[in-house]
Amino acid sequence: MKNTQKPVEAVKSEKTIAAITKRLKEYGSQTYADVWSLGINLALRISDLLAITYNDVVGQEMLIITERKTKKIRQIKLNDTAKGVIARRRAENLDDIFLFQATGSRVQKLEPKALDRSTVARKFAEIGNMKSISVKLGTHSMRKTRGYHLLQAGHSIETICKMFQHSSPAVTLRYIGIEQEDIDATFDDLCL
């Protein structure tokens, strides 16, 4: 069976990253903006991001998880942005178990559940389709965006590959969307 999902993109402009955050707050909620921000800062797959509980992160310097897809253990340092999002969410949601807990009358009658990944994917796609954004935005965009910006900041492709637990740097370059225009720009960036 052929995969019919449209590929999503890394967001290559910091201005667009900020615009997405703003639109997610305006047309979704602070929760969606927080998923976006934390997703970019932790580079986790959406299933792992949404499964985080407050017990996993409150007062911690590191997040240690077993990835659902690969079953590999990951250790991720929580940077200042991530700690800030976590602290604010904890203060605003004292009774929640999950960092991104589903709300609503039907959910509250059941045991607590994390926000649904398809709900997040729909909201991201909706924001990406806005004329002011115009990016093929999805839940993988967060990971791809972090990888792209790490590479642009001078981190080695091998380090980024290891962070994503990809099999090779070529896979990582394809994943984060390095295109001919990015290669062409290197000729303008360095003139000897």
C-alpha cells in the first residue's frame, strides 16, 4: 500500500517559526503553541511528545524516554525554553497528569488522556495553509525544523543524525529538507 500522506517541511525562517506560534495561539490555543515550541526544542516524534507526563519533566534537567517507534532510550537535555514551557503549563494545570492533556466534557468523565496526535496534526496543517504562513506544516515539521536550524547554526550533520537516530547523514539531510537552494547559498556565503 502506497503512503499517500503529503510530506511536511522544516520551517527554515525564524520569522515564520514565530508567526506559526502566534497563529497557533490565535486560531487554536496556547496548548497548540506550546506543543509547537516544545516539539521544536525536544525534537521528539509527536507520539513521544504527547505522552510526556509532568512526572517525567518537572524539576528535571533531562527527559529520559523510551521512543515508541524505535524502542530506543533517549536522553534529552531540557533547555531553558523547554523548562519555561513546562513550568508555565504546570502552574496553569495543577491537576493534569500529561503535559498536553486532552480537555473537554467527554474526556473529563474518563481517565486522563494525552492530547490526540490527529487533532494536533489537523491544527498544524490548518495554520500551515494560511496565506501568511504557506508551509506544508505537520507534526514532523517540529523535528525537521530543529534539525535544519542546528545544521544552519554549524552543528555537524553527524551529530544531528545521531540526535534523530537516523541510519546515515544522507537520510538526515533528506529528512530536514536540504535542497539545491540551500546548497547554492553556500557559494554566496563564502567567497575566497
